[in-house]
Amino acid sequence: MNIIEGLKKEQIVAPEGYNRWLVPPASVAIHLCIGSVYAWSIFNPALTKELGVVASSSADWSLTSVVWIFSVAIVFLGLSAAFGGKWLEKVGPRMVGFVAACCWGGGFVIGSVGIAYHQLWLLYLGYGVLGGCGLGLGYVSPVSTLIRWFPDRRGMATGMAIMGFGGGAMIGAPFKEWLLKIYFEAPQYLGKASDVALTTEGGKRFAQVAGSLKEVVVASAADAARMPIPGAEGVYVVGTGSTGAAAVFFTLGVIYFIVMVAAAFSFRVPRPGWTPAGWAPPAASSASSKMITRNHVHIDQALKTPQFYFLWLVLCTNVTAGIGVLGVAKTMMSEIFGSTLPMIVNGGFAATYVLMISVFNMVGRFFWASTSDFLGRKNTYFVFFVLGIILYVSIPFTAQQVSAHPAVMWLVMFYAVTMIIFTMYGGGFATIPAYLADIFGTKFVGGIHGRLLTAWSTAGVLGPLAITELRDRSLQSELKALAAKVDPAAFQSKFGATVDHLNELVAAKTVTIAKLMEIAPAGTIDPTPSLYNTTMYTMAGLLVIGLIANMLVRPVHEKHHMPHEEFEDGMVQ
């Protein structure tokens, strides 16, 4: 038997007496690998300073362009899941899991080449497109398998699989930070800014190095402290040193490939007619109260039902509200509280915050999905939306209070609110496959789930677009307002140009809110914490739409059901 034949569905049917609890570890392992996508924000500082290393240089990639790599990966997650879901039903989870390993691991390797040669398109192609396909295929391969192995606890089963995806960043975040520190190489240091002759041309800073003019960055004390290996404030030569991101990408690609291949070869599917010992389908009255159907809807017929599109909106709005924050989680924490509570919110605190997001995301997936077995899926989503609206609206209030009256209580409130949000964000992902199985039956749930994940692709665009575009508009407005308050002479002394050149200085990353605050009049309130206010109100509005869509979900009309003779093949549970 060749390798390809050994990957096919008919070759991985479990023998008599097979222990179904051997399947979840393989599912969790794959999801832990691909779930590291949630720790993407760990790479943001390194990728936006790849040339400057200690601070962003004029040619470094912007935060917006880097965040969009994450968005592209999520888009291709949904697209590959939509096409791969039906293929999964045909070839089985082992084949799909193996291909996912090749895409995810290979995407990291190609991305490492893009970083090393500073070619952004290669990073988009590798991590975004190829890696995104690995995400989608790796995401759907365990779900339908576990639903068939655990018909008695659908919510718990999907929670187990998708819990790993939420927990990927819990392992990935500290591991990536550790690797970045290992591979980090400090750039050439010229000395303190006061000791180096600097010139400004086109918004860029230059200094004489070995007889020639070289672009440099001026690192503040805060910049120097945020380096993986803290250094001195002052002037550093652009293009020297390394953030270590390229080496980290290559290392992760190899590790993820090995782990995912091993997990894929551990997959088994239940034999025809298998059911758990002592289990019987729920009584009709119990199933009806929780909207659990005893019928099955064909994958293509599901697209003709209004229920599919209501559930699509339910998932899209829930994910959009959370995914935009996830993509810039570390950056948002640093910007909102880094300037108001700098002694507490430093680089290590922000990294731990990303880790805790992963923990609560993971716990929420298992907790809410398991809870939905008792509450019902529709009621569970009702809780998500109503509570979520309240929590998102509270974030701007917290940011406003900490800006005017810096106090730890506002940090605690923000921390608690966002952690609850992320439990429901993760819980939404884990609950939706069981919701689909309840509404459409289990026969084609893998394929239907894959197609519904196009909602995740859409959210992968809408979330980061909203949070970056609305933040950028707020940022530009605040920079102009802050520059107008600064003494013109102090401005020219610090930046080597007049306020009239503000736009080009901002474009070259020479002028930032933090640097303007250093020369702002006493008593000036740092506007950084308010940059995300408009975004949070927008997210709350999206949750209102999701709440309405969830309320409209009803059982599928019997005209869409498959005739019994079409699904009584012994494989349906």
C-alpha cells in the first residue's frame, strides 16, 4: 500500500472495540498548531521594525500592512474550508490533515524567505494564502470526525477539538517570544542622540557612518526597554542587526509540519453503524425543545435554506467583533495603558495579556460548547450577543477614565471585560458545529461547517479593516491636534523640521504621539487610550445584527430533508 492509499478514508476505519477517546488528542494537536495564528500580534512589533530593529524606519512595513497578513490567512481559512469540507467527506480526515500540515508548515517557510529579503508579497503568499489554506483544512478535518464519535455530546466534542485552536496562542505566544529573543541581534549603536550629528531629509533621519550618510532611527528609553534584549536609548543604524523574525518563521514551519503529520496519521473514523455503548438518540420531545433534528439535509440543499444564512450572520458578526481585537491585542493593550500606567503595562505585561487571551479563548470554547448541550445552542448565542454588546460599549468608558484619572482599577476592568469577550468569541466557534448538526443533521455537517466558515473569511476582512481604518483616522486627527499644542521651536528642535512638514514626518514614522507628548505642554492628556473608541461602538452594533439573526433561526422545513432511504447507509449517527 502506498502512502496516498494509506491516507484515504476507507483505510482508517476503526476496528471493533476501538477507544474513541484516542481521537481527541490528535484533533487537539492539529488545532494547537494552527491555533498559533491567534498569537499573530506577537510578530507585529518585529515585522514593523524589521529594518530599524529598535524602532520603525521609513522603509519598514506599517502596522496596517502587517495586520492584513493575518486577515488574508483568515480569508483563505474560510475559502479552503468551504471547498475542502465536501472533499473531507469523500477522502476522510487523515488525507485532509496531511495536506493541512504541508500548507501550514510550508507557509511559514515561505514567509521566512519573505521576511529575510523584505518582500512583503512573499509573506502574504506564504503565511497568508498557503498558510491560510492549511488553517482551513486543519480546522475542519477533526470536527465532523469528533461529532460522529460523540453523538451523545456534540457540544463537548466540538469544544474539545476547537479548544485546541483557541489554546494555540497559549503555547505559541511565549514560545514565539522566546525564539525572537534567541534570534534577536541588536543593530549598530552610534551613541546618544545629543552626541550624534543628525540631519533630516524627506522626513528621514541620517547620520555619518564610516564616511557615508546612513539612515538611522532614534530610539527612546521606552523603545530600548521594549527590545528583546534591552539596550540603550539613542541612535541606531538602519539595516544592521535582526529582529529574528525570519529565523522564527522557519523554525515554526518545521515544528508544526512534524507535529501535524503525526497527528493526522492518528485519525480514525467509526465503522458503519457504530454508536456509543448504551446510548440512544434523544426522545422526540427533548430534541424538539433544543431544536435538534432527527433528519438530514444535503450539503447543497443546506444553501437553499434561510437557516444557513441566519447562522452565517450569527458567526460572522460574533467573529468580526472579536477578530479585529485579536489581531492587534498586544498593540491595543500597550497603546491604551502603556502611556497611562507605564510602570505596570510594559512589554512583558502585554505579552502575558496575549497569553491570557489564549487561555480564556480556549477555556471558553470548551465551557460554552459543553454548556450549550444543556442550554441549547440558540440560547447560548443569545447570551453571547446580549452580554457582548454591554461589554464592548464599556471599553471606551474605561479608556476615557484611565486617560483622565490613571488608576489600576481601570486596567483590571479592561482586562476582565476583554477576557469575558474572548471566552464568548471562542465559545461561538466551538458551538457553531453542534448548532449546524442540530439544524441540518450530522451526515454532511463537515461540509456544511466548511461552507459556513466563509463567514470567518468575511470577518477576517471586516474586523481588522474596522479596527485599523477607524484607528488610523483617530490617530491622524489626534496627531494634528497634538502638534498644534506643541511649541513650534520645540517641535523643530526635536524633529529637525517645522510643523508644516508634519504629514511627511508622520509618514516616515519620525513623529508619533509618544514623541509629541514628550514636548507637549504640561497637563496635556495623552489621546492614545481613546484611539479605539469608535471601533468598539461599531463592534457593539454588529452584535445587535447577530442577535437579531439568531432570534430568526427556526427548524429547517421538511421539504429540505433527505429521504430516509438516502441516508440509511449505516454511517449516520
